[in-house]
Amino acid sequence: MKLIELLAPARTADIGIEAINCGADAVYIGAEAFGARHTAGNSVEDIARLCSHAHRYGARVYVTVNTILYDGELTQVHDLIMRLYEVGVDALIVQDTALLQMDLPLPLHASTQMDIRSADKVRQLHDWGFRQAVLARELELKDIAAIHKACPEMKLEAFVHGALCVSYSGQCYASQHCFGRSANRGECAQFCRLSFDLQNAEGRNLVSNKHLLSLKDMNRSRSLEQMLDAGISSLKIEGRLKDIAYVKNTTAFYSRLLNNIIRRRPHDYRRSSVGQCHVEFEPNLDKTFNRGFTEYFLHGRTEDVASIDTPKVIGEPVGLVKEIRSSYILVGGTSSFHNGDGISYFAPDGSLQGFRVNRADNNRLFPHKMPADLRPKTPLFRNHDAAFEAAMLRPTPMRTISLDISMTDIPEGFRLSAASIYGHTATLECQAPHQPALKPQRQRIETELRKTGSTAYEIGNVSLDLDKEYFIPASQLSQWRRQLIEKVGLPASSHSPSEGEPPLTPPQGEKSLQGRFAEGVVPFTENVANRMARQFYECRGATDIEPAFEIREPKRRTAIMTCRHCIRYSLGMCSKRKNKDVGNREIKSEGPLFLALPNGRRFELEFDCKKCEMRVMK
């Protein structure tokens, strides 16, 4: 049986707690520094609070320490990690190999920023001591299966939902080059969401004012079972900058899907945490932030990956404009609306516009200000559902673990036993006199035993195997119940290996040849920005180690993005598609292609058709 986890994002500890309550088996969160989302940091004290809640259910907390590091930061990052270890963090998600030189006491997960696309790389990472590898989003099912077959010892993590980077993660330097903000340092300026013109060598516009590098959001909800069968054990939701509504909604949605798979295949898969979630809303992925959905390359190259008209959220379709009156808009369709809804539409010039519904009267919408460019028959979308958002802001009921309790009399007093369906048991023998009762007591005793307060437990069946009616004071029953539940304990302890995992063996440092590059293998030495990372590669046989983009002298010509997404393909001008629709013949006949920003700055596009990749050049 394979343990699987649903891994949810947490911008804050409170959002992480809500994710656990909605069904996450693990959450990932940024600490005070060194996470690849610069604006999503949390204090060690808040992370400790999240760990305490997660560990009630055997859920885990992973902290992102996945930026590249500079020499002056190595002591600081080591001190931070030791503090995280002390408060119960379960693993670190990292990019910089300097951390492998520090003999840290925590398991390390290889971040997707390490550009993990091949079985050779996964095997190398495993030899270096990594416990889990976050695969590149661009991989197909067959690639995942091949990696798992080649290195079954490594736990594989893959994204299933959320925003997509157009470049291979860790291989994007556009933000650093253009704005001095490094994506590998957590400061991405989202170059890929900008509007570009596509130009030929002479500067003539072939496509104007389109978001040619902007992708839709990932949604692999229909392929979870295939991903599990291919070897994925950790299903990851993107979104450490997302709000609480997004996290609760997506976590609850994917948790239900996983539970359905497990109900059909109980001998194949099991969730890695325990507890029953009590979600009081109906999860719906269309209700929270998305740019439209794609499965990306999971089933091969498709035409649905780009969102070139806008990088903003469009929303769910809600109908067509039927009539426009002086103060309201009449909408055709079956959708219901609420005061405060946000409505979007594409204006005649192609731009995404919107308005807030001040008042909704059935299908009559009264905006605060009537939009001037709205026309009859225009499709409308809802990008803010006021009623759904309000439901998301309500606290999720506590996730609970069901315990069955039995009570019997013994010569010295009473014996209480508890057991959960997850195999957690406890027995408590209590010395007390057998005081006969003058009236029936069983209902009162059961009521007292069912009170669990703020613990993670709820009581299922209560069995009272008593020879007589005994009087036991409520305070005594309450004390016994608390002692019994405390004896049951937590489902899992912090820093303990998951079922089937070997004990943690810290990396051996720079003197060890553990994980040395095999003869003939070209070392991967990307993003080396400090002496310890350089030493790590050198002692394993690497000789040609180029400094990270952020600290080296810029070459006259280099790739600032390497993408599997291809503009030629998306515009129907790929030579490999010659037997299909040829698309725009005029664009196909042109020579070099360039992306141009409104300020006139241009970037040449290179196309490696053998690898089926596109590079954006500086």
C-alpha cells in the first residue's frame, strides 16, 4: 500500500491550519527569509503553531528554503534551519546545494527550482540524500513513470493545480535581467505576464499587444489517479501567495477526489495523515482565482496552454448580456447572482473589463457604475462570487479523529479503552469504589465520555459493559476521559520517518564521495552563488562550474528563459504540424522572431525544434 499526500500551500500559518482542516496531508510555508516567494514569510513562532496543529493528525509541515544563497547568508540560513528543527518542522524544500554541506538534522526535498526533468537527475539527487523531488511541471505521464521506474526509492512530488511558470523553474532569469529582481531569490517580477508585440527582424508587428508568454492555470483533477499510478506520491497545489478562499477551496476539492480514489482502491493507496474533515461548503474550482485551465503537458503537447488575451482572472461563465437599460443589465442564462459579485467581460477592443454588482435582483444586475463599453450579446463571467467568498471566510470546523470508547468494571474500579480506525489505542485502569446508583446512570456516563473539548478527537461508539448501575461523579468521568485521550497521543511524531522510510542520515559533507558524478555524466551545476555550493560540486568531480546568472558578468547573448511552451506552436506555425492546420502563413514565412515590450525593448526567440523548446534571448 502506497502512502500519498495532498500538499497545500500556506501564505500564513492561519491559512495552513485551514488547509489541514480542509484535508491537506501536508502544507508548505515560507519562513522569515530564503523562500522563493519573498512576500510570503512567516515567523518561526507562527510556524511552530502550524506544526502543533498539523501533527495532531500526522500531517506534515515543509518549509521552503529554496532560494539560491550568497556567501554572507550561509550562517544566517543555518541558524534559521536549526530554529525550524526545534519547533517541529518535518522537512525543508531547498534549491541550493550548500545546504547539503551543513549536515542538517532535517530531511531535504529537492525544489522544482532545481529543474528536475530526468531519471539521471533524480537518481543523483537521491544519492546526495534528498528524500523527495519536486518534478518539473512540463513532464508527461510517460516521463514520470520512467523516472519512478528508474529510481523507485525517491518519493516524487508533482504539481496538480495552480499558476504556471512559462520557463522551466530555476531556468528563468528574465526578471533579474530586466528588473534586477531574481526569481531564484524569491523576487520574480512576472515578466511572463507582460504584454508583448511579436515582431519580425525589421520590427514589423505580426501580433500586437498580446500576453504571448502568459499561461493558463494548471488543473489536473481529472488525471490524479493516472499520476498516482505513474509514481507520484505527493500531489502539490501551487499558491503560497494565494488567499484563504483559494487554499480552502482547492484543498477540499482535491481531498475529496483522493478519498474517492482510495475508496475504490483501498489496497493500493492510503492517505498519509488521519482525521475526518467537516467542510461545510461545496468545493468548486471555478469559484476561486484561475486564468482558465490546462493539464499542461501531462498528456503531451496541446493547444490549450496559453492565455494570451489577459493574465488576469476571467472567471466562470454566467450568461450573455440580454438587454442594457439605464440603471441595470439584464442577463440571459440560468445563473443566480448576489450583491457584491464581480463581473468581467471582454470589451470591443479585446481588453478585459469588469464591474461590481451593487444589487442583484434575479437576473437584473445593478452596477455601482454602468459600464460604457458593454454591448448586448457579450458573454459575461463572474470573477468574484460574493456568497462563496463569504462562506470561505468562515472558520472550517475542526478536523477530527473518531475514537470508540469502552468502559467495564474491574475489581479495583473501572477500565476504559479507546481505539480509532487508524490503529491508535489506549487503556486506562482507574481505581475507584463501586458506588451503587439509585437510578439509571448509563446515559449520563455516555454523555460525559463524549465530551472532547478542543482536542482533535470525536467519540464514535461508546460501549458500557457494567455489571450494575454505578454512580460516578461527573468530575471523575471528565478526568478519566482526559487522561484516556492524552494516552491515545498524536497520530505521528515530528521528525519521524513515514511508514517504510529509512531513518534520516544527514549528508556527509564535502569530504565524502557520496553522490559523486558518474564517469561520463555531465554535471548539473546551475545557480551556484556561494563557496559551499561550489565546493559541493567540486568534491563530486565537477570542473566547469559557472557562477549563477545573478553574480556573473552578463554574456552578450544568453537565454533568459527556456520554455517548453512554444509561441510558434500556439500560433499554428510549427513546422512539425505541417500536416495539420498551417495557421498564419504570413508569420510562418518570416525569419527571426522577436518579443517587443511597449518601451521598445526586444528579445529574440530561438526555437530548438529537436528538443521542442523555445528560448527567450537577451
